[in-house]
Amino acid sequence: MVEKLEPYFDFGVKSCWIVIPTLQAILVYDSPTHYEFYHEDEILKDKILNIEIDLKKVFE
């Protein structure tokens, strides 16, 4: 999945999320080589899209 990120960003995607249900985690990429890792009961903050999501609600 990570290998597919570069073309997305090349086409103008500003933020890309990879959801890993088994870990109750989401990786938020703002470039093909930089991401922030959120898991379990954290508040995901996508600074590019100005979105905040409580991961407890995502993985209920």
C-alpha cells in the first residue's frame, strides 16, 4: 500500500490514510515519505484536511 502513495501525491492528493483494523490504527500521510501514526483511543488530527476524529468511535 505504501508503494502506491507516490502516484496519489503526484496527482494532487494532499492527504492519504491507511487504516489497519487489526491494530486499531490509522497512518495519516501528508507526503509519500511522512506520516503520523494514531491508534486505539487517540484523536486523529489530519492537519492538511483540518479533520479530527476520535479513533474509539472509528473502531467500535
